[in-house]
Amino acid sequence: MKNFILLSFVFLITYNACSQKYTPYYFSNVEIINDLQFLKEKCTSIHPKFLDENFSKSWSNTYDSILNTLPDSISITDSFVLMAKLLSGIEDTHTGFNFPIEERQKYMFNGGLCMPFTILVKNNKLFFNQYFSKDPNIQLSDVEIVSINAIDSQKILSDLRSIVGVKNRECGDHAVEMFFNMGFWILYGESEKYLIQTVSSDSILTAKALTNEQYFSLKNQYPNPQQNQYKLEFSANRKVAYLSIKSFLGDDNFYTFLSNSFDSIKQKECSALIIDVKNNPGGRSRAVDSLLNYLTNKPYRQYASIGIRVSDEIKTLYKTKNQHLYSIINQLNEDVIYSFNDSALLHIPNPKKSLFEGDVFVTINERTNSAAATFAGVVKEKKLGKIVGHKPTGEHLKYYGDYLSFKLPHTKFEFFVSPKEFIQYGGTNYNTGVKPDTSTLP
């Protein structure tokens, strides 16, 4: 999972504005070329997709086109957009750039301005989440946005996805929501006001940009919309348990929550369990195992296969991280994929006194990603329950992960590249996600 997405939004606008004017740093053509060459070398030597000649040629053509059209100098923000869009062409939720947080802080410290609102992405459309205004009568929550500063909302969403999410796909829209304020600034520059056209009105809403101090002064007057990461509820007759899991990060609270929840479910003798993993971006395989251990006592595998692309970087990593695996891949030529055998993927569940043996329903959507999609795939493959939703999971059955991190030599942008190829359960079409069994709960 892209852990960088979870950086606190507070860091994007942490400093008080002052009278100085922000001036972005400019890099020379030669410096950007060197960074691009470094980026290409790491991507093409590490990521499994580049073993596909057609994909490699197509991506390299895009790279060459960028090199041939570079200006003599380019600002740090434009450099980020250029490189982030190039990397997004890999179409991998676990390969991308960290946002240049320090540059945003520099901007805010030197008189920068920010949006007085946050957004949500639903069904490929932009909506207001919160609008921070001195006038309490202005209620814009869930109002659809048509355009901002005469830029069509579909273009904005497409552009944002290409630098923080996944190009042309919904599975990265959590990142679009988190970094919308900063992403809009990087893409389109500073705005002293935002002219917003909405579906609900023919008139244009003018939203004045805020300083850091103004933003937090207004924001603190509004309730925090954050939801619990984990939640357990019961139906009125106590026969149906509803388990909501927003993340598989697997902190101590998660394991305690599972233990207490399944004890309560067993005590109430529930006959059905609904597990909601909609909008769950994923997390750790260990956390997925912990939940599956309450649903089955039979051995299972989370993945049909896992492959590692052999490279110098992987050999260096496993030389200290995993001596056994290093002893195997060190004997292999580069540019091959080493696949784990069946026994290495098999998981033996820990016996649970509160094992649930009733009917299980797992609700998903297009933003059920990574480990959450893997969980749904195992439930479907092992017939542990029914998958419920209107669309497949956002993560494809074949996806990539366990990224390696690097820093570009001149711009110092941090990026990460996946060396592993995962084939998860849930269907036979690897270019789509886990498909639902039904669209409605019984």
C-alpha cells in the first residue's frame, strides 16, 4: 500500500503566512535529464511490467517524448508533475512519487494560500466534503462540483489521478481526496480565489483562498468528519453482526478489536456476519490473516502466486533482510521472475474459540484495494462467504507491491518501485478486480 498517502494533511500547511513571496526553484535541462535517466534505470530494472516488451516499448516512447520536449529550465513543481505523470503510466498502486511536502511548506511559509474546502470523489465525480465559511448558512456538503476556475471537474480529476492516484482508475481516489488542495496548486498554480460551478446552482460560487492561520481558525469551528477505523454493530434482533474495517494496517488496536468483536459475536450467537471493506486501501498481509483466522480453521493461501523480479537492488536488499531467499535469487540471472512455491504461501490458521461458522457477506467497491482486495479474493476462492457489491475491487487480480524507495539526485523527489508481482484469487481475468457474487445483501 502507498503508505505515503497517510501523511497528515496538517503538514501540507503547517506554517503561518508571512509577507515574503514564494519563488519556486528552477532546474536546468541537464539536471532534469539526469533525474529522468535515474528514474528510468530504476523502473526498467526493477518493475516486473518491464519484462513485457510491448509495455516497455510504449513506456520508453513516452519517456523519449518527454526528453525531446524539455525546456531549458523547469520549476520544481512542474518537474514533479512531469515525472509523476511518467511514473503513473506504469498503472501500479504501489509505484509512484511521494508528494514534495517540503516545497508546499516553503510555499505556505512565504505567503501561500490554500482552498477553504475539502472534496470527495464518488462515481468519478467531485463533490464538496467540507466548506469552511464564516457564514454557517452555507451548506455545500455532498454538492457536486462541475468546474473550478473554469477547469472542468473531469479534467481536474484526471490530472490529479495522474500524479497522486492511478491514471484512469478509481482505486487511487483516496489519495486524490487527501492531496487535492496541494495537487491543485502544483498542477494549476496559486489562486487567490476559487470560482466554483456546482450542479445545484446556475450562479458561480466565489471562495476566497485562505492563509494557514485563517484556514485552521475556520476549520476548527467545524466538526471533525473522521470515522472509526474499526466498528462492530448488531441488528435489532442481535442475529446479524456488522463489522466495518477501514484499514488493514494491523496496529495493536486492530488485533484487540478483532478478538473482542468475535467474542461478542459468539456470545450473541449471531447467524450472519457482514464484513464491510468498502473504501479500504489495504495494509499488511498479517492483518488479513488475523481476520481470516476467525472465518476458517483450514489451511489457505492469500495468493495464487508471488513472483520477485531479480535485480541488483533486490539482491542487495535480501542479502541482509532474508538470507535464505538471497541464497536462491543470487544464483539467478537478472530480468527473470522467481516465483514462490506452494508451501511458502500456505497459511495454517491459529485455532480460535470464537471461530465464526455462520453466513458471511463481504461488501466491496471500486476503492477496495491491495490487502483488502486480497481478503475478498480469499473469501471468494475458499467459499467462506459471498462477495457483495456493484463493481469489482479497484486492485486488479494481478498487481505489484513491496516497493523499494529511492531519491532523485537533483530534485531530491522520493519515489518507490514495486519489484514483486502478486496474483490474487477472485477470478480468472487478471486485468480486473475481485468480482462480486451479488449486488445486494439478503
